[in-house]
Amino acid sequence: MQPPLSPPPPDLHPTLGASLSGTNLERAGDHNQRVMLQAIRVSGPLTRADLGRLTGLTPPAIANITRRLLNDGLILEVGRMQGTRGQPAMRLAINPDGCFAIGVNVDRDNVTLVVLDLLGQVRHRAVLEACFPLPEAVSAFFTAQMDALTRTQAFPLSRIIGIGVALPDDLGRVNLPNRPKSFEAWSTTDIAGLFTAVTPLPVFVENDAAAAALGELQFGYGLRDPSFFYVLINQGLGGGMVIDGHYFRGAQGRSGELGFLPIVSPRTQARTLEEAVSLSALFAFLAARGSIVTRPEQLLELDDIGQQLLADWLDLAAELLTTPIVAVSCLVNPEAVFFGGRLPAPLIDRLAAMINDRLRAHSGVIPVIVPVHRAATATDAPAVGAALLPFNDRLLPSRTTLMKTAAE
């Protein structure tokens, strides 16, 4: 049995995207440990000499930190490097079972729960398919999942460091099609309290698109492209912006609100982008034309008429999304735009290709055109990103710190 994790310093509460640098030794030591753990996670297995070159830390500091990480069970010695002169150096790698985090995504048509290990691998996944699930249903689902995890003992509670919860802003207020009056209960629900009533683990709450973007940053293409815009197509439409490895929230924490952009098009009566480009909008588009779909996977099983309707909607979505993405390209100049969400992966790929074709038409006017791709963490992106939140709070440094040390 692995020892329990060492408790974090009591005065350290790092926030996402904030600097972890400090002046006192306790804070600096925690910062260096986070940087080293991230270096091993992203680039390992590594020797202690590799860590010195990557982080710039001294050999004594590396020895002390690696000893703590080994004692905590967060890293493993995975064999000596062969083919070198003298005593072969021991290589260090992340222990996937070092700790776990739970991520929960609450949306209008489902509740998804994942358990992530320290390498970002999904070790458990469960989905409650429900139309506008109320807080009581979410609590019951979460309780059942925690009971199941406890019974199987696959994830001992001593190694689970927290719970992240991702859900759309204004979940109980935005009036999507068929939303019942009772769904307004989410506007007055204590989100964190809903989960702490079941388990004493710390709970972190985040917007779903922001969580998806943060998950892509740490576990997806963000490791290669640290400046990007994330588009989340679920029952609603959201966005998240990451600049130089930091999530950019804006003055009121509402950056990336793609769905509220006003639109005017002769092809739709929608007044906002979300009313035309979202799963709820797609289902309504199909239903109005005689093709009934209630779950995303059914979009891949449509008959010929349904396929043509779907193609029409994808063309409309590509048209309406192109101008906002041109604006993002000009104003932010990210390395990429990533699409994720419950829209099935083949359809995201088709939509991305159609948008890229439209963007190329602007190539003679706009200096730089951002490429559009399907995200690495597409389907369960908000749940995976939610599970990242406890790791960020407890173990990981800011993304820019590692980029700086890796470049030195």
C-alpha cells in the first residue's frame, strides 16, 4: 500500500493561470517540486542529470525533491540508462497510480464522471444520459459512483486528491429548447456543497468550456501549441482562450463567450450563435424537417434524407463560425483553434475542414489564418478538464514556468 500524500503547505493556494513564484523557502520548495513533477510528466522518463538541464535546479535540490516525490509515490525509478560510461544513471517516470482526481461535467443532456490518473489517463468513466438533470439526480448519480469506487477499491480514497466540477455558466437561466421550469433550481444550488455532502474531498468548480481548454492545455495539443482558442459544442456553445499557457478569463471571468455573439443571416432566424450552432440547435433543425434525433451518436446513423439535412446544417455552422474565427485569428493570433464537445468526432472533422476551406478564402486579405482542428480531448473534454483542477491546485506549476525552464 502506498503512503498517503504529503499535505500541501497550508498557506499555498495556487490558482489556475497564476504565477507560483514566491519569496519564502517553503513556497519556493513547493514551486520547484511542481516544476520537476511536470517536467517528468511531460518529458519523462528522465535522469536526474536531465532534470538539472531542464529545470536549472542544483544537484542537491534535485536529489531532495526526487526523494520526496519517490517517498510520496508520485514517481518511480524505471531502470538505468544503458550505453553510457561509468555507473548508468537511473531514470525517473511518473507513477500513474501516484494519485487520482475525479472530474464531473454537468450539462443539459448528461452527467459525465471520469477518474484521471497522474498521467491524464481515464481510468474510470460513467455517463448519466438525462434530459435536463436536476441537482437531486446529479447527487444520486455521484453518490452511486463513489459507492462503486469504494467497493471495488480500485481508487483508494487516500490517493484521490479532489473533485473538479465543470458546468455551463448560467446553467439554470439560459433558455434552450425544451428546458423545464424546474431546471432553474441550478441557479440557487450550492454546486460545491452538492458534492461535499457526499465526500469530504475538496471540490473545485469551473465553467465547462474553460475546463475543456485547461484539459487540452495539460493533456492535449496545448503541450505543443500553448496559445489556442477552444470551441466547445455541446447542448450550448462555449469557448475558452489560452494565451502563452495561461487561461485568459477577462475582467468578469466571461471571456470566450462565443455562444452569445449576435448573428444575422438569411439562412436562420437565430439571433445568437448558440441558437444556431449547438447540439440543441442541430436537433431542433433536424426535427423541424422531420428527422428526430435525441442523442449525439444517432447523428452517425441517419438515413439519406437525414444525412443531407446534416450536411446543410454543417454548412450553415461553418458559415456562421468563420467570421468569429477570423476575428480570433486577427485579435488574438493563436496557434490553433480546437473544437471539442459531444458532436461526434467525424462531424467535428467535417466541420473543421469546411471552416478551413472558408478561411483560406481570406488568405489574400488577412496576414495569418489560424488552423482549425479537432481537439485531442474532444468528447469528454469538460470532465477531463474538471479532473485536472485538483492536480493544478496540488501538484502542477503554471504552464509558462515549464516552457521557460525547458528553453534555457
